[in-house]
Amino acid sequence: MTQVYTNSDTFTGGAWANSKTVGGMVLISTQTVTSVANLDFTNLVSTYSCYYMVITQCGPATSGSNLRFLVSQDNGATWLTSGYQNGIDSYSYNSATGSNTAGTTFLPLSSAMSANTYVGSFYIYNIGLGSGICLGGQGIWSNGAPPVTGFYLGQGPTGVNALRLIYSAGNIAQATVSLYGVAA
């Protein structure tokens, strides 16, 4: 059993506890890649009530592409290109108006990007369950200057056991991505 440090209050400090009993996050995997077509997390199960993904660096090799999220029901043998319901609202830091990108063939994580880096985090829940995968979070990226921030919410197919990050065109130039399981 994995142990996590919990901080119950500022006066008594924290204590070590089993992650399953405190609802802590357990690091499943961190991947650092360069010049790859996609980044996959496979063999996911419904052991965790949800997953939390942190993207600390993810840049496209092709300027103008957007970061996308796909799911698989057969552990990555094939990736689904239908059954998604999603949207991303994005805002430039100096603009009072935003834009919305929605689709049914993937979950968008950004609008068109320049070659700069994307950072973001989101929760993924209902992995492997019959009610369909759900995703919510936010990211920051650049499509030139100034930076753009986006808030996304999506729902996808049922029975998911693998996740993929991929750009709409070209490779992932570089990326560091961590996936955590969140215990119930």
C-alpha cells in the first residue's frame, strides 16, 4: 500500500497514512518525451475514483496545431474518434472576448498554438465505468503573444482504459506529463 503524508491542521502537523484510506494522490507515471507522435497512458483501471493529469511542458513541433486528448477502450490498440461531447473556452490575457471550440471526434485541450509550451492540469473521472469518461481542467498556452488560458469540460465514451495526448498536426516536440490516481 502506498503511503501519503496528510496535513490535518496547522497545530498538530500531519501523519503518514495509507493512500486508500485518506483519498490521496498516487503517482502512476511521469513521462518525459521528445519528438514523438503522441504520448499514451495505458492499462488504466477503475481502481481509482479519478485520475489527475499534470502537463508541465508540452510543445508542438508544428506551429498552428492544437493539443488533443483521445481515449481507448482496448488499451491503446485503437483510439476512438467519435462519441465525445466537449468544449473549450479560451481567452487571451488582454481580451474581453473569448472563443469556444467544441467537437465530437476528440477532447480539445488548446486552440491553435505557436511553438511555445502548453501547461495545464485536469481531472479525469469515470475511467472504465459505464457512464462515460469525464474531464475538466484548465491550461495556458501561446498562439503568439500574449498567452491564452482555456477552461475545458468534456465527456467521452464508456469503458475507457487508455489515454492519449496528440497534436492536430505534427509531433510533440517535447513534453513532461504526470498521471496520478486519486484514491476514494
